[in-house]
Amino acid sequence: MTRAPHRVAGAGSAPAPTDPARPGADLATEWVAGVKNGVLLALAAAVLALPPGHFQRPAGSSATTAAAATPTSARTADFGAAQPPADVRSIADWVATSGDNHRAAFAIVDKRRARTYVFDGSARLRGSSLVLLGSAAGDDSVDGIGARRLADVRPEERTTAAGRFDSEPGHDDTGEEVVWIDYEAALALHRVKVIDPKERRLQRLATASIDDKRITNGCINVPRAFFDTVVQPWLGHSKSVVYVLPESKPLEQVFTAAYAAAWPDNVR
């Protein structure tokens, strides 16, 4: 994958928070008005007779602060009928509970099993597919690889990096639609391309063999139909998040926050 000269990013932002409720009537003003009108005792009696909770609590009070500080209850991602492996489910559940995706659609790429899962902003699975990955095993991109020609990328450098990425839609240098996972490293998710028929990429996608899925220069290739019906609608119109699970490093090393949330007693 070669980067386009300019990224084409979609717009997207979280809803602006609503303003807190304004306080109710100013009791001090009413008190002064009562004194001036000679009805101080009547006003005092009326105040004492009011039921608890009649007056609004001013914004920023201890009750408001306590409500804001209440931790979010645990949630689980909705996989529907799919049966994901434990590490995929743990990351998806962490996203659902923590809101790490900021309500944006997201994808989880399981390199060990060569499969991707695409979710909407509410952590509901919208589709899953086998994928093609970098031909070399490894969880890091080589520094500066995005600025090099494909012909200059050595076989051992053709890795699909692991980690959490803020992705965005765009185009490659040929004008093809892609989802940029890491633009600087030229790492993208896109439709499978048949550039060299000897690579048999379409046939590799159709087999059950995980070894067949290691063929790309690092990008994540998906079937054209899956890109058009799942990736494009959910990841192709605005910024999203892509979580690429590691294959060499421990999961807790790459996703420390998720690991701490799931297994707090194991984190030191």
C-alpha cells in the first residue's frame, strides 16, 4: 500500500454535553421581598411547610458531583450469534464498558486467526470476515516504512502492526477507497487487490488455512463484498477506532488498560 499525497478524512464528533439544570428561585430575594411587604412570618411558615426536594439543587452540588463520579456499570459487546475467542471478546467488552471508542464505530483485527470484527458505536457486531495480513510475523512497523517504496520493503518488514489506532477513511495513491489505520506507516484496511495473480489472494481468502492469509505487505485485505457492505458503511464515512490484537507480544503488553480492567489483580 502506498500512501496518497493527501488524506481524505471524514468528519465526526461527539455530541456536545448539555448544560446542567439552573438553580430554582433565589430564596434570599424572596426573603427580602417578604420583609418589605410585611409578610415575613407567612413566608417562613410556607417554606417550612414545603415537602423535601421541592427546591432544585444548585448545579455543582454534592449530589450532582456524586452522580457524575458514579462508575459506569460493566457492559458486554453484542456479538449476536457469533462465538468469538476469549481475547477478542475481552477487548470488545472492555470497549463497550470503558467507552474507549468515544461512541465511534470500531473494528477488532484478530491476527492469530486472521479475522476482523466490525462494530457500530454501541458495540454491536455488524459483520465479521477472514482477512489477509502482512506476510511477516510481528507486532511493530519499521520506522519510516510508510515513506519507502514497496520494492524497498524487505520480506521481514512486511508486518501488520498491533495496537489501538484512530483510523479514518481516505484513498491510496491510485484513488482506491481505504480505511487508514496508521497513515504514517502506510497501514490500511482495504479491498483485496489482484496485482500479481501468482499470489492467489482471492483463493487464499477463501480457504480455512491461517497460513494462507499471510501474503500482504502489511495492509489488511478483506473481500470486496465485505468492504462494500460492512466496512464502508461503518468505518468509511467518519473517524473510527481499530484494535489490532498482537500475535507475538502478550495481549496485556499491547492493551494495558483493557488488561487492567479485566484482570486488575494481575497488574502491578
